[in-house]
Amino acid sequence: MISPTVYYVLVALLALGVLLGIYLMSKVKTSVVGNAFSGLCMVLAIVLTLVQYEIFDVWVLYPCMAIGGVIGIVWAYKVKMIQMPQLVALFNGVGGLASALVAMITMLGITIDGNVNAFVMVTACLALAVGMITFVGSFIAAGKLHKILPQKAIVVKGHQPLMIVFMLLTVASIILSGFFETVPSYIALVVCLIASIVFGLLFAIRVGGADMPVVISLLNSLSGVAAGIAGMAIGDYLLVAIGGIVGASGLLLTQIMCKAMNRKLVNILFGISPKTHSKPQAKAEPVVEKVEKKEAEPVVEEVVEKKVRDVDILNNAKEVIIVPGYGMALAQAQHTVKQLADKLVAKGTKVKYAIHPVAGRMPGHMNVLLCEADVDYEDLYQMEDINDEFENADAVVVVGANDVLNPAAREAEGTPIYGMPVLNVDKAKYVIICNYDLKPGYAGVENP
């Protein structure tokens, strides 16, 4: 066992190491190094825990760690980039479950020092609640993203009152756990377990559309919060420090996402739609060049004519903006988009990529995909930095995007995306839209 002073110093160094890794990951050129460095710090944290609590001789730990390591390596090679959002959701869920298991063991009176007090019980019950909500919510989110579950919001009868009831039951069980001397701990455990699972279920199935990136980042934060609280319950300062870092970074990202969508986190959590001041607009008719399908030859001629016109405009364009969306990810078209951009740049065209903060299914989804295709990070522009340039661009190429450029967000009150800042694609001189169909985007709002 290491002396307390040395242990605290090592805990501080490892926490600072994780923070340094996160800082390095914020820059493209050093992101790989930052990711590896943070991973190394976590490995050292495991070793430090084994040594500090003298459990390195418990042989069953090593097969479990080996199995987990093999699963991680296989996933790293097998999981496609398009599946990354659901993988992140699964990671969040597994983290929440791990914290919940620690909390359950603690609540049953099996703590490291053998003493159970009110603080330990309350923090353990709180960790159990947050961990199970994270676990259930994350797995449902992963199921929605992977299309195993319906992707749109599911609302049951009395959804809102039920959420409030089970949230209050969860809070009540946490308070009840502090009276473990008169009330058996397993009663608070069972009530908290059931209430938090149902609350997590009701919360997650209602999420759909444009709220998904916010929920993914929120669940990421909750997985860290659960770990930090579990660390408090068992008196593990290292777990508190690392959990706090994950929780704080995820919460900051969630705040950024909410700001980008012009939504309040409380409204997203409880499914409160934006307030309406007038009747919602009627369903917008798509303004597109409709082609008659009575005869085959005119259809072919009109399509060819349009494609020729598109090519001519791109050939003569001095500035082109490319807007990627989830459709690009789904079609794995980022490499083809890069080829188009390279051809335009070779002609002397200035090419920029407009990235909406919530494009895709998780924060930074488009950035990762485009960087995978070797697109220079300097060519990626955030919405606030490029929105004023659309009206001056010669052409805009939309690749699988819908909600993030839907003008209805400015006008269609009462819709899920009303009030959300969008890319000003509709102000461009010429727009080429490469979408699979004319159906509404993930938010279910018609795009005129």
C-alpha cells in the first residue's frame, strides 16, 4: 500500500494527465497523441488502484480485464465510422452500469473499510440512480441510432406526469437511504433501481430528431457524474477526480449543443416543445424542379441538362461551400466529396466546408468523417464563422443534410426545430442538393 501523501500526488498527476490529453485532443495535429496519452493515464490509474487497495493478487480481475481489452480492440477495428455515435452511446451506458454496480454493492454494506454511514448510503444511492438512468438511456439511444428501435420520439399516455412521478420516487429513495438504521438498505435500493430504470426509459424513448446530439453529450456527462459520485461513496479520490473531469467536459459540451440549437436543457429532458405565439405554418411544399414522368426521353434530357448546368456552374465558380450532413455519413461519401473538392481546388476554386454544431448524430460527427477523408481541418468552418458567406458564394453543394439548413427553423413555430440556428443555405445564389429523397429530416419537419 502506498502512503497517503504519495497516493494523493499520483492521483493529482493522473488527473492532470487526463486533462492534458483532452487539451491535446482539441487540436487536430495532436489529437491522436492526446487520445493515446489519456488512455495511458487510465491504464496507470487501474494499476495504481490495484496497488493502493492491495487487490493485485485477486486473480479473477485479470481474465476480466483481458476480456474487456479484447472487446475494445475488436471494436476499434470492426466498428465503422458511421456506427461511431451508437458506439459512444454504448460506452456511456457501460460506464453508467459500472458505477451502478459499485453503488449497489456499497448499499448492501460491502464497503472497503467495512463501515457504513449516512453519507456513504446517500451518495451510493445517488450513484445508483444516475448510473442506471445513464445505462438505460444510453442503450435506448444506441438502439435508436442503430435503427433497432424507432428513431422518432415515442410518447406514451401521460408521459410527462409519469416522468415526474418516477423522478420523485428516485429522489425519495435517495433520501430514504440515509435512514438505513431504521429502514433496510435493500428497500431503498430496490425502489431506486426500479424508479431510475423507468425514468431513464421514459426519458430516452421520447428523444428524437434534432435533440439526439444533445442527449449523447448529456449521457456522456452523466456517465462521468455517476463515476464521480460512486467514488465519493467508496472513498476513492481517483475515481472522483476522473469522473468529475468526464462529467464537467460532457456538461460543457451539452451546453454548447443547447446554445447551438437554441434549446434549454430542461425542455429537452422533459420534452417541452418551443413556445408558440401563432399557429404552426401549413406543410411546406418542396420548391424543386419537378420532372414529368409520362415519357422516358424528356426525363432523361431534363436530368442531363440539369447536370450539365450544375457542372458548368461549379467549373466557373470562384467560391464553393460544401454542407455535409448525416446522409453523407450514411452513404460513406466523404471520400467522394473530397475528390470533388480537390478537382475544384485544382481549377483555382476556393472550397469551404460549413459544419453545423449538431450535424449528424453526435457532436463533431462531420469533423471526424471529413478528417478521415484527409480534408484539412482549416477548411472546416463552424456555422457562426461562415453563415454570412453563403449569399456571396457562387454555389453551395449540400451532401445529405436537411434539418441543419431548413429555413422552417426560422418560421414554422411549434415545430421541433423552431428557433434553432441553421446554415443560411437558402440565401446562396445556386444550390445543388445531393440527398437520397425529398422526405423530411430526422426532426420530421418539411424542408421547403
